Amino acid sequence: MNGPIGDTFEDSLAKFTGEEQKVEMRYWLMKSEPGEFGIDDLERMPDQTHHWDGVRNYQARNMMRDDMKIGDRVFFYHSNCAEPGIAGVMEVCREAYPDFTAFDPDDPHFDPKSTPDNPRWFMVDVRFVRKLKRVLSLKELKESPQLQDWALVRRGNRLSVLPVGADHWHFVLSLE
């Protein structure tokens, strides 16, 4: 059954069955060095929106390309700085598309094996939602028993993109 133009599949199904369909929001954490691009930089961008480029790890790329959806919430994590930690919240506002920085020989993220016809790397667009009331330091997060099974606090995890379970997401926000 086709719904009116403009209806999503979920809207049409809900009208047909009388049941509202729920799409589950996912949560993420994305790391950036604040000296390169921090939460303040995102807040100052036009429409408080910017592409998240330069991810050069296949596992992180796959999560961005295959799993991130518009509306997903993301912790903005400041890494490689005096006080690493979660500085704010953003949301995915455009799903994965080829990372054009990989095609530019003058860009530090250039990859000669990635081409517009056969892109190797992808990025998403994110929109600023808010800064946290305070930076939640990695040290504090590691000391929280409720987070001990989260990849961020486990030794040796260096991925720049990580999934966050709903329980961890809500607990982290309660620490503000």
C-alpha cells in the first residue's frame, strides 16, 4: 500500500496498521583534538553544522558508513589534550558520504588509493546540540563502576568513533 507523497514507509505502515512504528535512536562518541577542531569550533560553524572528516580507521569508518543515522546523538569527546573528556553533545544531521578530504593531495587526510569513483573513506555531518555543564574527564569516567564495560574506559581502545549504549549515555549525562 502506498501512502500519500511525503509519507515515510513507517508513517504509511502506521496509518495502515493503526500502530505507531518506532525507530530506535543510536548513541555514539566521536573524538577530536580541541586544538584541531573542538566543541567551540562546531558551535561557531554556520548552522552549527560541519562534516566529520579525516577518520582513517576501517572499523570507525564502517560504523559511520553503515550504522550512523540522522538524529543519532553523539558525545563530542576532546582527546589528546590536558583534560581529555566529553565536552558536549551533537547529532548526526547527514548520513555517510565520501570524505572528499581523501581526494585532495594538499589535505593532511589525503589517501591516493581513495578516489571519487571508488571512495575508501566516508564522513557524516554533525550539528551542535549543546556543551555539557562541565567537561566529564576520562579520569572521572574510568572511576565510575557503571561504565567499566564501556569501550572508552577500557585500556588500549583508541578508536575515534565508538558506539554508546543507551544506559551508558543516560548515566554519563547524569554526571553533569
